[in-house]
Amino acid sequence: MTATSDLGTARPASPELLRSVFRRHAAGVAVITACGRSGPVGFTATSLASVSAEPPMLSFGVGSKSSSWPVIETGEHVGVHLLGEHQQELAETFARSGADRFGPATAWRKGPEGVPVLDDVPAWMVCRVVARVPAGDHRIVIAEVLLGDPTGHGRPLLYHQGRFNGLRG
């Protein structure tokens, strides 16, 4: 067992400190999708969290300057897709600014409530947005799960130390 580092090495709060600390936190990788007037939008998220079991609710963060935010801001429904370790390329596509996220390389279909549903994911859900909470340069979206499918195959994709990884062991 190792002791916590010397408190003398603590640094004042800053965006870089927050990023440095969270690089050490392994997080599951999800893709959030929605459909707007101009077509489907989506982005990679590592901020997905279960909020409530009754009713079933979840939350995720989205940057207020994200190209997806205008659709998420006004839309009623979102798709939430948990990615498998075989989908690193898909995660990178949805994380890359300016990428053709719904181009020929992305297998998807129009799902319930018009939400884009990605193919070959370990699990997905369609949710109704119930709240959007300002949080600095992001918005926290709270959504109620309407339906989903947890029966896909694959082990989870993780994000750690600035890279996508699978589980070891």
C-alpha cells in the first residue's frame, strides 16, 4: 500500500489540473445521438452516469460549443450507446470535430422516436430528455430511459490516460 502524495504537491484548481486528474480515471465510452432538422448528430461521451432506477434515468455532459449541442438543446429524445472494445474507431470518429459521423463507415438505422441507433453495440437506450443543467462550459443532460437493448456482444471500451482501451484480464 502506498501513502497519498505529500499535500505540499497539491496545485490550485485549473482546467489542466482537472484534465490531469481525470486522465487517471478509467471511464466507459458511450456515443450519444439525436436527430435534428438537418439530420443526425452525435458525439463520444465518457461522462455517462446512472442517475435513478425508479424511474430509470441517466445523465451525460455535452460541451455547449459542441456541434451537437443545438440539437440536444432543443430535441426531445437521444440515443445512448455503450461501445465495445471492438469499436475504438467508431469512438474516435464521434470524438473528432468535423468528422462525417454518419457516413458510410458508420452502421446505423433510424430507431424509436426517430433517434439514430448504432449497430453492433453491446447496449443501447432511447431516452426522453427531462432536464438540461448549465455547468460551466458544458451542459448536464438528464434523460429518462424509454427502452433499450442490453443484449449486444463485446467487452466494454474504456477511456484512460487519453487513450481508448479494452479491459485487461
